[in-house]
Amino acid sequence: MKIWFKRGKTPKNKLNSESQEKKKESFKKRLTNSLKKIKPQKDWFTLGRWIKRLDRYIIVKFLGTYFFAIALIITISVVFDINENIDKFINNNAPVKAIIFDYYLNFIPYFTNMFSPLFVFIAVIYFTSKLAENSEIIAMFSTGMSFKRMMRPYMISAAIISVVTFSLGAYVIPKGNVTRLNFEDRYKKKKKQNFVRNVQLEVDSGAIAYIERYEDYNKTGYRFSLDKFEGKKLVSHLTASSINYDSTSVDKWYINDYMIREMYGMREKITKGTRKDTIIYMDPNDFLIMKGQQQTMTSPKLSEYITKQKKRGFANIKEFEIEYYQRIAMSFAAFILTTIGVSLSSRKVKGGMGLHLGIGLALSFSYILFQTVSATFAINGNVPPLIAVWIPNVLYTIIAIYLYRKAPK
């Protein structure tokens, strides 16, 4: 028989169990300490934990310069606009109250939002060049701060501008544009079309309507036809010399000098008449598009309108698609142009900020010009609106990445 207890030695299985217990206890302690660190603290929800004094300094200076640039340029724009249109206002007897509250009160936010990328760029270039000129950026780097860390308050400021720009452009400004465009149509220049040619759209499932010419002053369309299909088979064909819209009702039309051909296999039934009132699910507003009408719709309504018109086979909606996608793309421009501006102007150079401002203005104007050109390609060419709108952002993102890598670290 083997003797396990000799000379006061501890058995091996007992040693193993004690070491396992110690390991478990140490693991529990480490886990408890880790959980204490992960546990949310009260200061997590305070602004001071995430945004330091230097961050607040840069954010306040950035946003302050941005809004100052907006106020300065918009004031100049309003003065020039008054000088250009004062004769039209006087000749058309525009009331002073309407000029101030209906036109200029909605003119200012519209053009502010339109040129927001330019204001962002000017603000970044001007403010960052001042920091570099005063050796403040050198002082930041000398403390061990990285360029990436310095970019944090700039990106926070760009995020604030981006959210405000998108909210205004998608929900607030379109409502004001209704009043502004109505004022322009009445006192400046006519924007609404009085007639339209070659209208073709799906008015119901399997029903295609066609109007050769529609004149809005008498609500009359000429050379009207309505084809009904079952699958790919034509079952009814209606033609009329003219069609009148009843503006007192909804979707009510009067068909004049009509002929209806109904197909039943090899047989055909023809019905003729001088006048017939009917319900056709189309409205003159569906094809009489006012110039700038897409600017009067909020983003949800714009999306709904685009979907509806696509289902109806209406082709002339590229301007509406461009407006919808551009509102989203413009909100990202603040991040792209901020990165380019900081990367360009964070280096201290001889001669002050003149060179930085020159390069910044050239890049910002080229960005706005490129957006206009790409939108024109989408309207007049075969470029899909989504791609056309995002081409400038993609190109300038590549420029931003290159300049960011070349920036002083």
C-alpha cells in the first residue's frame, strides 16, 4: 500500500485545487475592477469630459467666423438685389411689407444655405491661418497634440453646420420658398408655364393618357388620347379633339368630339359623341411645372412626388431628383471642405494668409461650379442624378485625403 503523507508534504491534488482557487479570486478581482471602470460615471454626461477648453475655443472661433462671413456676404447680396430689382418692384406696385417679409425674409436663408460650403471654407481658411500666423498651432503640436486630435473640434463644428444645413434645406426653407416664388411670379417675373406640349403619363393601372398641347389659361388640352391595356393587350382606345379640366372638382374632365374603340378579340365596337364628362386621375399641376417648383417641397414630399411620377411614367423629373440628392450631398460638403481648409492653412507661411485665402476661394468656387456642371450633365445628358450629384463630393474627398496626409503633423 502506497503512503501519500510523508515528511509533512502536501498532496499534489490539494496544491492544484489551492492554485485554481487563487486564480479564480484574482480573475474576479480583475473583472470587478474592469466593471468599475466601465460603469457609467456622472461626468460621462457632462460636456467638459468630451470637449476640452481648447476644443471650445476652436469651435466658438470657427462658428463665429462662419456666421460673420454669412452676415457680411448676404448683406452685400441683398444690397445688390435691391439695386437690381427696385424698378420691377416699383413698376409692379409691390408692397413694402411683401418685399421685406415675403421676399427678403425668405431670400436670406435660401441663399445662405445655397452658398454654405463657400462660407465654411472661408471661415476655416481665415480662422486657421490666423492660428498658424500667431504660432498657436505650433504651440499645440509642441505639447504633443497630433494633427488628428486638432481636427476633432473642426469636425464637431462641421457636424453642427451639416445638421443645420440639412434641416433647413429639407424642411424649413422649402416652406419659405413657396412664399418667395409666389412673390417673384407676381412682382418680378413669371415662372409658371402657361402651356406644355407632348404630355404622356399613366393615369391609372394600365391606362396611358396623351395630350399634344395643353393651355393653362383656358384649362384645355388638344388632341387627347387614352389607351387602356390588359397586360400587353390593347382593349380600348379613346381619341378626342379637345379636353377641358373642371377646376371646381377633383380630377373631373370634359371630353369633346370623342371616339371610343373597344376591342373584343376579332370584334370591335365604336362609340362616338360630342361631349362626355369623366373622371381621369390627372391634374394640370402634374405636368405644368413651375420653374423652381422642386425648391418648394420638403424632402419627404419630394421623395413621394418622384416615386409617384416615376410610376406614372412621367420623364421630366430629373430636376426634382437632383434637388433631393443634392440636399443630402451638400450636408457632407462641410466635412470635406473643412478637412481641405485645415490641411491647407495649418502651416505657417511667409506673407500671411493671402495665399491660403486665394487657394481656398479657388477651391470653394470650383466645388460650387463643379456641382452646377454635373447637375447640367444629369438634366441634359444621360448621367443618373444620384451619380452626378455625388461626383463633386467623391473628387473633393480624394483631394481632402491627399492634403490631410501632406498636412504638418
